[in-house]
Amino acid sequence: MCLFLQQPKLDALAQSTGMNDTNLQETLNTLKRHDVVEETQGSWRIMVELFRRWVLQE
């Protein structure tokens, strides 16, 4: 199962983590480089099941 994050959810993620848009984008890019997430047509997909579960619990 994959979790897709689109812009409204990204805004909520930025707010809930206290990260600004720049820091959140840098973090997502780092996760992308490590194959934890991927970006497809403006949505972010979590590729690592354990990470997806952790995000959903938070």
C-alpha cells in the first residue's frame, strides 16, 4: 500500500511539523534520493512500507 501526498496534504504536513516550504521540499528531496519517496505528477508516494506506517501513526 502506498501513501500519496498532494499539495493540500503537503501544506498540512508542513504545518504539523513546523517546517517551512523550503525545508519540507529539501527533506522530501533527500528522501527521494534515498528511494524512500518518489514524486509523480505533483504527488509524493512513500515507497518504504515501514516509513509509511510511521508517518500514518504520527
